[in-house]
Amino acid sequence: MQTVTSLDPLRNALTALRADGSIALVPTMGALHEGHLALVREARQRARHVVVSIFVNPRQFGVNEDLSRYPRQLERDSELLDAEGVSILWAPTAEVMYPIGYGTGVSVSGISDGLCGTARPGHFDGVSTVVLKLFNQVQPDVALFGEKDWQQLAVIRRMARDLDLTAPHADAIIGVATVREADGLALSSRNAYLAPGQRAQAATLPRAMDAAIAALRAGDEQQAVLAKLSHDLLTGGFASVDYAEVRDAGSLSTSLKGNDNHARLFVAARIGGTRLIDNKPV
Ligand code: PAF
């Protein structure tokens, strides 16, 4: 595996790979866990070479968010990726990504609003901007993202369609199923923030979501189900609930247009200082 940290060496390395076959990109912020490795394994099935980017993108963190304490462990991440057969680790510095005078931002309206877009203003502008830059830098045939960040995946697909991207094409932006711990908690780099007691309580989130989904399937009234879900989280150790909503899985619209087959439950809640998100099909 080659590790590159600036653009010219990246372009040279990519030219050599491209001559040998297709390229998949897995964008990450590092602190890799089994969820990221599932993306890499799926990427290896879909392309000859895998490029993984690690960049903790300052533009997607709000002023009071966890940018400075976000876990950084490049050496360990690099060993994990090497063992997975990754061809290039692309690890630019903030100065390479956003040089002095940088002035361009991408904003995908509509689908970026609501859910995490309401709780984290500007977050998806930062995500869209850096992902478009990563796409342009690597020009992959296919790109893979985790379904845990379902709204992020929807925003990136919308951007690729809206801007007529070809590397990758919107249809080559692949979502990979969420990897979960034995107790159901979705893997996340932010789980590392949880103290042992909080970690045990965090499993309330997938459990309460499963109970809510069972109630919705049984025909219980949605508002009452979501109110009980929030109540379950608060009594189960969560400090607050940012949102608990049922939306259309594709458009993220709140109006399901009578097509409950595509309904999906989205939740974000805080335990101590840590914000956890999850989503599941209804
Ligand atoms: O999901 C993430 O880790 C990040 O939001 C991404 C897609 C790498 C952009 O910084």
C-alpha cells in the first residue's frame, strides 16, 4: 500500500493503478472500525484497486462540535488498510485540501435539510464539498459509503445526479449495510467516546428502534410510537433526543405518499456528550 499526502504523488500513483484496472474509493475520517473494513471489502469486490481516503474534514464540524477531539490514529488505520489489500491510502493535510484562499463550497438543498441537517447546520455543505473534492482528486469508477449515515449517502447521490458526475456516476455510489455490535449498537468512530456505563446504555437505541418498528408494523399510530421511542431513550440513559422520525428512504420526505414499503426510521440522540445516530427500515 502506498500512503500519499499531496496531490502530485496521488495523481502519479493513480495513473499507474488506472492502467491496471478499475478504482474504488472509500472516503473516511479514519479511526477505522469493522464498518469501514466492510466498505473496503465490498470495494475490493467491485474494483481492481481500492483507494481509501482519511481526512478529518474541518468544514463538516460545527463550532461547538468534536473536531479537536475526533479520534486520530493514522498508524493503526494504515496497518488495517494494508492488511485489507488497499492500494493507496490518501491522507491529505488540511492545507492540501483547503489551501490559503480556498473559497468554494457545495450545498445540496432539500435533502440536506431536516434530520441531521437541522441538528448540525452547515454539516452537509461541508460533507458535499469535501466529497466532491475527493471524487475529483481520485476520479473513481465506484465509491462506497456506509448506510449508517443514510442522509449523507442520499445527499451525495443527489449531488452526483445534480452535477452530472461521471467519476463516479450517481449509480456507482454504493451504500453498504451498517455493521452492528452483538447488542445491536451501530459501529461508529464516536462510540470510542462512551464510558463503559454509557456504552451499555447506548444499546437502548437499536432496541427501542426495533420496538418502535414492531409497533408501527402492528399498525400503532406513528406519533404515539415516536413519543414512546423518545421516552424509552430518555429513561434508558440518553440525555436528549435530536430527532426520531419516519421518512421516505429515497427522498427523505416526511410524506410517504401511501408507500409504507419505503418508510425508514431515523433517530439521533445524545448520551453524555456523545451524539449517536441510527436508521432502520420500517
Ligand atoms: O462519513 C464520513 O466519514 C465523512 O462524512 C466523509 C464521507 C468521509 C466526508 O468527510
